[in-house]
Amino acid sequence: MISDTENLERFISQINETADRAVESIHRETEKYVSGELEKAKKQARREIHDSQFMELDKLNEKNNTDFFASQRRETIHLIEVRRELTEKVFEEARRRVEAFTHSADYAGFLTASAKKITEVVGTDSVFYLREDDSKYRDELLPFCREIATDNEIALGGIRAVNQERGLAADDTLDTRLQQQREAFYEQSGLSVTL
């Protein structure tokens, strides 16, 4: 027969085995729980680090964009100034050459050819306007018009004509030609800059 002591020992052994299994189960559950919580904490930390990095990158990108556009604007303003200076130099040289042309022997022929073209547009019953310095060509130009007058607004030379009766006008002044060349230069030079 089994004694009480043996029963007690078996009972204690079973309790210990049950306790060991329970402890092992609790230990596994605890490890699983701790591991899961640790993984959650790692994921949260990675998210926070990623979000923080993203925010920092966003701030850097924003600053870089701001710096880039500020730099680009400064460069554009500089290019506009260089373009303006270049244009002024080109047209100042053109103005000097036009003025030299008006003092050459070819200028009288230019005025006569201009008078012929103007007469075809406005007719011979028109008034030709010249600059004061060109009054010396009056006799050569009078056959193409009714009257010759001076116009202080003509600085470089050439002829402006008006026919009041027909309501016609023509402008073949060197001032207008140079201005038209300036406008064409802006359009065709490839130097246009926008802000």
C-alpha cells in the first residue's frame, strides 16, 4: 500500500509539475508579451525617428528652395541689368553711327530716296518736317511736297510727312527707325529675361 508520505510526495510532485508548467507558460506568455511590446516600441521609435527625419528633410528642402529662388531672383535681376547695359551700349554706338551718317555725302541721297517713298504714301500735297540741321536740303526735297517745316522732336534726321487733306502721315525719321530697331532687338536678341 502506498503510504501517506508517498501520496503526499506524489501530490507535491504533481503540484510542482503543474506549477512548473504554469510558470513555464507564464514565462512564455511574459516573453511573448514583452517581445510584442518591445517590437511595438521599436516600431513607434522608428516611426518617430522617420517622422522627425522627414520633418528635418522638409525643413532643409524648404530652406534650400527659398535660398535657390532668392539666388535665382538675384541672378535674374543681375541679368536684367547686364542686358540693359548691353542694349544701351549697342544703341549708343548705333546712334553715333547714325549721327556720323547724317554728316556723310550719302545722307542727301538717303533723304531724296525717303522723300520719293513718302510721296507715294501721302502724296505731293503734304508737309515735310525735318530737323533744323537738315534745312540745307530744302531745295532738293521741295519738289516732293507742298511745304517744308522744321520739327524739334526729330533729333537724328530723316523726314516726317503729314497730308492734312487726306488725313495721312508717314514717318521715315532716323529716330523712328532706330526705335524700331531697338524694339526688334528686344524681340530677336534672345536676351529677354523675366522675373
